[in-house]
Amino acid sequence: MSDLANRVQAALSLVIDPELRRPITELDMVGAIQGSEDNFSVEIKLTVSHCPQAVQIEQQVTEALSKEFNGSQIQVKMSVMTPEELDALKVKLRDGREPKSNPFALGTSTKVFLIGSGKGGVGKSSLTVNLAVELAKQGHEVGVLDADIFGFSIPAQLGTIDRPTRLDDMILPPIAYGVKVISIGMFLPSNEPVAWRGPMLHKAVEQFLTEVHWGTLDYLLIDMPPGTGDVAISVGQLLPNAKSIVVTTPQEAASYVAQRSGSASHKIGQEIFGVIENMSGLKMPDGSTLELFGSGGGQAAADALSEFSGTPVSLIGQVPLSVELRTGSDSGNPVVHTYPEDPASIEIAKIAQLLIDSKLPPANRTLKVDIA
């Protein structure tokens, strides 16, 4: 390799593909290098012609080369990988795994958490997003799978309108706030509703697990649909290593329904990691706390699930009512990123630390089949 090529490769090794999160040199995206150090061209091979990050990649390549070759005439030529080159890249990305295999089956090193509730409106999606962003802030590789097929909201809460990139049978998920994310909402026009029966729901969740290129994740958080229906059973079958987190409000009625969600998770073999009480209270200007939704629901759910499962289930967090949390969810600006000193952010950070401190389940866990 010539001195020019060596210098170009070294400079471009600092350019990270926005979707694959690896240097473009490692992904074999750097093609022909022609000319002299004063005047040369570099070919950059995109994975697909419609790559949504093409402009960003070209800009980063130009900046990296201009810094290394100050004053030189540089031409960046954007092209597309051949089918053979793309196949070779997919093999490299799978790192020895078979196509369409489940990377989160038994024995995975990824901590998988199912964040669910017995009913909607308790804030499980907001908590999922903010926990994921908090984990990513701390340097972890994090993915979020939006399994709430009918009530998807994760893309909006992360403020992303990006679409996944499809490489034949492999899907590259968009990244927002350092979190890889996939949702059925990314494949639909506008706010189109989904009206599917059970087999279609199972297939969608399975595709999100097996066809999405998640890479090596430290954490996968799954925003579950409310209730105990088809998706909960499918996820239980596909992810026997997962732990469930039950979200409720302090309200007695919400707590009572939330207990069903945790009970269903236990029946299909998943450990109940804990209960989060959301909307726990509103801090008033005089320093008092207004318990707008009552009190005690989170602890009541934890106690009931402890009795049901026969193992201790803890109340792992009480997230207070927060205007910033609500507005951040509406605007796509997670509160832990925008207002880290907000009381809700501080409590979410404490919960995230519990996830970090948790241990993986034993590799030989077996799935219970007790859903009658």
C-alpha cells in the first residue's frame, strides 16, 4: 500500500458510520484511492444507494481528509457497494451468526428488560426511553424495541423521524441519543393505525429481534404493550432470558391491574426484576408533596407480586410527577438528557444504576409453559 493510501486509511479510520457505529475503513467502505498527495480522489462505497446518512458520511470524510491533507485538492466520490461486497459486509456484521438468528436467546451477554404494565397511560414508554438514554449516557450500548405495536410512541419520544435502512434481509435501526431503536411506526406513513391479529404480531416482534442488526448490546429494553396478550406470550417465548419491570402509578386501581402484568411474566418463566411507581407525587412551591394519584400503589404491587412469585420483588423506584418529563416526551427531548437535575431524572438515574448492578440470569434457564 502506498504512503498516500496509508495516510488516507489512517485519516478515515476516525470516521464512524452513523448507523453501524464502526469505522468506515473496518466496514470496507473505502474504495479506490487515486492521485498524489497534492491532488487525489477517494471512493466511498455506501451500503445502499438510498443511504439516509450519505450526506453526513461524505461531510465527515471530507473533513477528516482536509485535516490530514491541509491544502491538497481532494475529491470524494460516493458510490454503492456491489452485491458481492454487500454480502461480505453482512457476513462480517453477523460475526459468525446465522442469518435471521435471535442474538438474545439463552446465553446472551445482553441484559434484556421488558418494561410493561397492566394498563396504558402509566408512563411505561416514557420510562423506557429515559432509562435507555440514561444508560447510553453512561457509555453503554443500548437498544430499544418498541413492542407496543398498536400504541407505538417510542420514535416520537426519542425525537427521530429516521427510517431503518434495509440491506436485503438485514435491517439497520436508526440511532437517537446514542440508542438503537426499532418500531413498527418507522415503517408506516404518518399516524396510520395497525390492525393485526396474533400471528402477525408474533411475526413483527420476531423480525425485530432476528432481522435488525443490533450489534453487541449491553442492554435491550423492550417497551411492552399494556396487558397480557399475544405480544407478551411471544416475547416470553423468544426472550426467556429477559427480566420484567412492572410500571404502575400510586393509584390503587392501576396497581391492581399492574399486578396481572407481573404475574403473566412470571407464568411464562421470566424473573420479575421490580416495580416502578410513576407519577408518585408533585412537589409544591411550599416544599410539600401533592399526591395527585394517591399513594402506596407501587409498594402494594411489589408486595402482591412477591407473594405470587414466592421470591422478593422490590419497589425499585418512585418517579415523581414532572412537567419536564412530560414536555420532553412530547417534544422528543428525554428529560434525563435535557434536564438531568430534574427530580424525575435523578430517580430514573438511580433505577438505571440498579439495572447496571443486576446480574444476568443463569444460562440454563428453561421457559415455563403455564399460560392456562
